[in-house]
Amino acid sequence: MNFMEQQATLLSMTPNPILLIERCGRVCYKSENRMKCDHQTPTGSCPECLYRAKTFVRRLLKLGHESVLEHAHATFHLITDRGISHEIVRHRLCSYSQESTRYCKYNDIDMIMPEISDHTKPLFDDTMRQVENTYSQMISDGMPPQYARSVLPNCLKTELIMTANFRQWRHILSLRLDDGAHPQIRSLMFQVLDILLNSEASMVFTDLCSS
Ligand SMILES: Cc1cc2nc3c(=O)[nH]c(=O)nc-3n(C[C@H](O)[C@H](O)[C@H](O)COP(=O)(O)OP(=O)(O)OC[C@H]3O[C@@H](n4cnc5c(N)ncnc54)[C@H](O)[C@@H]3O)c2cc1C
């Protein structure tokens, strides 16, 4: 039995996302000609173009013209527990791939440690050891993992790949960073926000931490 921390890792993001969003948005206003760049720099590295694109995208955000953000995507690898993953996959406008308890057989069970009092911790640890023993016994008795999994707890570690467009990430973050969200999903989504705020797309997410 091992206890692990939750973790969010960015796997992939649309290249030059702000320039792409500007390109898509300018079609609406037929102002693509404003994107002409006379500087001989590789795409995405001209400071003047980035400044113009950011100004344009800021205007889209202010107008609430958020559908244009749907052209850019980010894919994250998330490590969390089964309870939190169940909340995450309620978000429908995303693509997911998740570790399967039907096909994966656990010898050593990884779990995410919940916030519990020192007083309850010994009982919690005992219960988890018992869970691990029962699971191992069921597997030794020849039960396939898809049946033995019934005894596994909500705090079982799971891994998900989650892809969503920027508009949907904004929606998810606004719900899951809120004080009313579960502390564990909040903490995981703060990791996601932190990564996005340090990415090329930071300006799309800065307003989420302004209140
Ligand atoms: C604090 C908190 C507590 C919660 N408690 C519970 C609970 O007790 N029980 C429970 O069952 N769930 C609970 N949820 C989950 C919640 O009800 C939503 O299922 C979840 O947050 C997914 O968000 P969403 O529905 O906004 O949209 P997403 O699936 O993320 O979709 C994004 C947006 O697309 C639009 N959309 C998507 N699908 C449709 C559709 N079919 N029709 C119309 N518009 C659509 C909506 O505008 C939606 O906001 C809770 C969520 C939070 C944040």
C-alpha cells in the first residue's frame, strides 16, 4: 500500500494558441489583413504580432465572444483518486482516457491520502490494509480484477488523460476552483491553472485568479 500526491502534467497544447485564436476570430470581422507581419521571424516569435494577437484576444474575452477559444486545446495527464475522477468526468465537453480497474491488476495498491485527522489515521490505515488484503485474496482465489475491484476504495489512485478546449478549461476551472468545490479537486485544478498561467496561453486564464 502506497500513498501518493495528486499531480497534473501538461502533455500537449495547440501550438501558438493566441495567434490561432486571433486568426480564427478575425474571420468573423474580416480583419485578417491586420495580421500581416513584415518581420522575418518564425511563427509565434514576433513580439509585435504577439502583442497584436493578445490585444485582439483580450477584446474577445471582454465581449464574451468565447466560442473562438474552442479552436485551441490542452491535454493534461492527471493523477488523482477514483472519487475525484468521478467528479472530473462529469464534464462532458472533454475527451478522456482513464486507467481501468477492469483490466489492471494491483499487487501493491496506490492510494491518494485524503485529509484526515491524526485521530482517525490509524483506523483509516488499518481499513486500507484490510482492503488490500481482501483484494489480493480475491485475485489469488482466481477472481478477475473486474470483480475483485468491488472492494477498492474511493481513494484508489487513478490516472486520466483529459483533453479540452480553452473555453471548456475556463468553465471547468471556474467551477472547480470555487470555495464550494471538493478540496482535492480544487487543489488539482490549482495545479492545472498554475501550469496554464505559465504557458503560452496564460492570458486566456489570468482573469480566473483575479477575484
Ligand atoms: C460544487 C459542485 C457540486 C456538485 N454536486 C453535485 C451533486 O451533488 N450531484 C451531481 O450529480 N452533480 C454534482 N455536481 C456536478 C454538476 O452538476 C455538473 O455535472 C458538473 O459540474 C459538470 O458541469 P456542467 O454541467 O456545467 O458542464 P459540462 O459537462 O462541463 O459542459 C459545459 C457546458 O456545456 C453546456 N452543456 C453541456 N451539456 C449540455 C446539455 N446536455 N444540455 C445543455 N447544455 C449542455 C452547459 O452550458 C455546460 O455548463 C457538482 C458540481 C460542483 C462544481
